[in-house]
Amino acid sequence: LSAVQHFSVQAESVTVMQQVGVLLQTHFRSGRVERRFLEWNAIDSIIINEAVSSCEVFFYMAFILTDKDRLTVVFPRLLPKLAMLEEVYNGMHGMVSQRENSMEHETS
């Protein structure tokens, strides 16, 4: 396999399993798949943020985790356009907000 094929990303996905967690996957052209699981209770919130490089501005979506100082970017290699990020965000944000509301009721 060439190095380009081994590291070329074919697809990235996010799967939300409410009350369980979030599975982030990156599929490479070589057939290799990277998976990262975020536990439901470890997710504090989800954001869409703007970043500036030396020659462009782009948007990314990320999870803010309760015990981490860093963000976990949802689509780190493909960096979809803002319209697609907003669509995914709207679906996931409702689920994360429901989690936050249920946690507030449990502590009250």
C-alpha cells in the first residue's frame, strides 16, 4: 500500500447511542478504520467553532468533555462545510441537552 492510500480518508461518521455514548469513526481508503468511543456521562456539550489557518477560515464540530482540557473534534480530517455541521449538530445537540436536563433533575 502506498502511504497516500493508507492515510487517505474515505469517510468519517458519528453514531450517537443515547444514554450510552458516541462512536466516532474514520474510514481510510486502505480499509483501515479508526474508532473512538466517548462515554455519555463524559460529554459536557457540543459546539461548532471557527478556526483560522494561515490562508483559510473553516468550521469544525467538537465535543467538550467533562474531564478533559481539550476538545474532541467530530470530523477532524474531512472538515465538512458549515451547513452539514449545523444539520448534524441540531440532531445531536437535542440529545446532549436531554442528558443535561435529566442530570439536573437527578441532582435536585
